Amino acid sequence: MSTLDAHAGHHEEGSYLSGPPGIFSRVWQWMTTVDHKKIGVMYLFAVLFMFFVGGLAALFVRYELLDPIRDQIVQTVDANGDLVTTTTTTGESLKELFGGLTSDLTGTQIYNRTFTLHGAVMVFMFIVPSIPASLGNFFLPIMVGAKDVAFPRLNLLSWYVYVFGCIFGILSILMGGVDTGWTFYTPYSTTTDADHWRVVLMVAAAFVLGFSSILTGLNFVVTVHKLRAPGMGWFDMPLFIWAVYATSIIQVLATPVIGITLLLLIFERLMNIGIFDPAMGGDPVLYQHFFWFYSHPVVYVMILPAMGIMSELLAIHARKHIFGYRAIAFSSLGIAGVSFLVWGHHIFTAMGELAAILFSGLTFLVAIPTAIKVFNWIATLYKGSIVLNTPMCYALMFLFTFSIGGLTGLPLATLATDLHLHDSYYVVAHFHYVMMGGTVIAFMGGIHHWWPKMFGKMYNEPGALIGMALVFIGFNVTFFTQFFLGTQGMPRRYANYVDEFQTLHQISTYGSWILGLGFLVHLAVFIHSFFAGEKAPANPWGGLTLEWECESPPIEHNFHHEPIVKHGPYDFETTVPPHWDPADYPIHPDAGKGRH
């Protein structure tokens, strides 16, 4: 075990959650804090709120698709013998749901604005900052043995930049929203909608949020390089740190590209400058290249931290040394490197044949470091003492859903099949199996894994397992059916469709309701834990990384003494912690043997 040697005199500190008496004093303390844990918690609640907003929009989208929107044209002859044509629109579920609030919009217009809201909120305000900004902020300094991040005030600034970015997006929504799609493709974002400011505010929101990502990534890179505890070399770091480190490199290098691109888009919208408008000498495909040069690397900003969480969950809850430590660590850097070379596979249909062939070949390279991780995770489970608690069940769910997402990406990387599947519901299903089946599922597993450490309370395990089961069933019912919709020719982003697709759309919508119910169960479990949960021990899972050697919840400066690392993060002992029941958590005799 690592030791916490008393280089300085022992001093008692309270939990980071403690504070001065009085509600205003407590609020002011949190608003001005530079404690990475408090900033991580504020990020956590903020991104979960944006997840609720984006998820609500997704439920509205699925509700609309219960029935297609279509115009019925009826021709009749009046008393004078003249032909009279009348048009009635049916299936406008969202218009009926919102009633008079949307009387000036058609059902199709409401649908377009709702799915744009869903995509923009989920990508820019939730899934990109979700793991790095919340769990990364809270645990990265602790896991490397530091008191805080390298630049605490910069960390607080990144939080406020994120809040201002979200405010811009919410203002755009309150003004009526935009119908450009979350990618803001030109010419939609430069010509549609008479109100310039709605589009400008939403694009500005993504622009501002990019600065938050850059500041956070810069902070993490310096922290990992400069603030590791004595005895912690590069290959003594937990794999979660490797994953967040690789993510931070992408954030720092790729995010400025989208910032400049969105700024050019705003200039064109407000000043009528022909950057992307072909009528004025611009090129709309240029926007697509700029956008995806950032937005494909940002896919790995979303998934790499999730992969880091998987390494922690599988090793700790299988009580086994991680298989292939160095291969997993280097594969994180490999994914970060390849991510800058494959943006073109999003626009195969908009580029020449030679470029498409090159990008197709490069896209297949991503499968190599990703497969290295998956195979090593499966090998880690072999002969492990697997505990089927909620974090481990989410880890196993990740292996199932993310593997489907990865394998279904191969037809999209193949030119011949991509031409048929491009912009169909197959792409929607693939994207959600990677992003939600990967990032969100890992995020939920990580929250359950580290919840006792963050808040010092255990949660109700049966209730959490029920929520997990509902999420698993609802997710697969929602999105697996969309693979069939896509292969049969259903285009994405359409509110109207032929009758043959209605049954599959209805199944997908019913699945979304189950999925939403699962997240509501989790919310109830966490609220119950927060107010009535059993006090958590310092190390409820028997982990060996440094966060399990500080108190639950941690003190303000994380450790009473400077930690000195004398073992690897996954060198498990053959004894169980005293609060475990050995009959319930058997330890395999091979568990813990070997070093990385």
C-alpha cells in the first residue's frame, strides 16, 4: 500500500463540503472557490441540468415521430362548379402538445428547432464537458496526489466561461430557438430564420464554451506534468489520468479551430461577408472541413475519458490487475493522434474520389487502438472476482453498447455502403451507440463508482440496479431499431415519413420513455442518498488509487500529509477491506499478482 508519511505536522481539516454558517456566506464561498472539488461538483450539477434539458428535447422529438407529419390535399367542387383545393396537416404531435404557445409555427418548424436544441445542448453543453470538467476536475488532482490543479483561479474562470456559454444558448432557446441542426451547416445557418440573433447567440454559445474546454485542458496537462506525488512515475498513474491527459491534448489543439470557424460564421451572418456563400465566392464545403476538423477529434474528447473510467471500474470491481496497462495507456495517445486525420469521413459525399479513398483508409486506423482497449478490458475480467454492483454493471453495459457502436461504424467508413447509409437513421443509431452507449453509460458508472467519495454517502444499491436495467433496456429499444430504419432508407432529421416506417418509429419512441424512466429512478436514488444515505467508508470498493486513501468526502486539501506512492494503482492485495463481507466478495487467488 502507499503511505501517507507525516512530513509536516498533522493538522485537522474539515470536509470540503463544510463551510461558514448562513446561506449567503455558503453561496458566496462556492461562487468564489478555487477548490477543484467544489468546481467539479458545480460542473457536475450544471452538466446534469443541461443533460435534463437536452434529454427533454429528445423525448419531444421521439414524441413527434410517433406519427408522421403530412399534408392531406382534398379537392372538391363548390356550388358554382369550381374546383376547390384544401390542405390539412395531420400528425403535428408537438404542435398539439404545446397548444397555443406555438400557434405561429408549423409542426415541422417546431420539430426542426427541437432536434437542433437537443443536438446543440447535448454535444456542446453536456457531453463534451461532462466527464473531464466534473469527474476529471474532482479526481485528477487527488489521483496524482496533488492539493489542487496547477492553476486554481484559471479553473474557476473556466467554470464561469462555461456558465456564460450556457446562458447564451439558453437565451437563443428562449427567443425561439434555431432550426439549423447542431452542426450549423451553411447555407442553413447563414440564410434561414429572419431573426439573426437567435442563430448568432447559439453559435456564440458554442464559441464561448470552446474557451472553457481550452482552459480546462491546459490546466490538466500542466497538473499531470508538474504535480504528481513523489514516487508516481508516468506508468504509476491510473489509466483514468492517462485518458484525461490525452483528452486535454485534443482540447488544447483542436478547439481553436472550431472557435475561428464559428467566428467566421457569425461574421458572414451579420456582415454579409462571402466566406462560405458561393454567390460571393465562398465555399460551403469549406465550413464542413473546418467544422469536422474539430468535431471529429471532439468525439474522442467525449469517449476517451469514458474509456479511462472503464479501466478503473473493471479493475477495481473485478479485483484484478489491469491487463495490458501500457498498451491501454499508449492507445489513448494513439487515438488522440489519429483523431486529427479522419475528419473527412463525415463528408464522403461532398469530396472527390481520391480524398474519400484516403479518408476511408485512415478511418479504419481508429479501430486498432480502440480494439486494443476492448480486448484488454475483456482480458482483465478473465478469472477476476467480479462483483455485479451498479458500477460494474454499467461497465459491462459499456462493453456491449460501445462494441455495437464501434462495429456499426465500419460500414460508414466503407465508401460503397456509406453512400447508402449517409444521413440516414443508421448514422443516428451508430452515433448514439458510441456517444450515449459509450460516454453517458461510462459517466453513469463513474458517478456511481465515485459518489461515496464525492459526497460521503452510500446509495441504495437495489434502486440503482433497477435504474441501470431500465436504462439498458430503454437505450437498446430506442436505438437498435434505428439501424433497421436507416438500412431501409429512413433519412434522419425528417418529421415526415412513409407508413412503412411508423411501427419502428413507435417502438423507438416507447424505448425512449423507458430510458427516461431509468434516469428518473437514478435521480431519486441520488436524492435519497444525499439526504438519507448511509455514511460511506473511506474505501468502499477496495481500490488502490490515491483517491481511496483520503477521507470520504475529502478534506479541503485532499490529504492530511503528502502522499508517497509505493505501489501501482492496480496491485491489489489478497485481503479484503474490513467493511466487506468475504462471503459476498470472494477474492480470486490470482488477483493482484504481477506489476504493470
